[in-house]
Amino acid sequence: MLEYFKSHTEMINKKKCLEISGGCGLISMGMSLLGAEEVVCTELGDIIEANTKKNISNNKKMNINLE
């Protein structure tokens, strides 16, 4: 999916993006790096959510909110 977004940055750049069921947060982090104004990443489940939060917090320069 990130390869597709890299080829179509107009879909992401300066936009507010939502990732539903973000897993480890990789797509959200990629969208942030590709210029998204804001990214909201959603995930359910305590273990998965904790891992997603850890991955995102380890990359503090990204504009991602975990919901």
C-alpha cells in the first residue's frame, strides 16, 4: 500500500488521513512521512494497541494520533 501512496502522493500530501485497524502503525507512519497533515490510526485489542502506541511513540516526529 505504501508503494501505491508513494506513486500517488497527491492522495496523502497535506491531507488528514485515517487508518482503520492500523496493526503496527506502519501505513500511518508512511502516510506521515509522505506529507499527511494529520494521521489518525485506530486499533482494537490491548496487546496490538500497546505495540502500535510503542511504534508510533518511537517515531515522535510523526503527526499521528492513535484512537
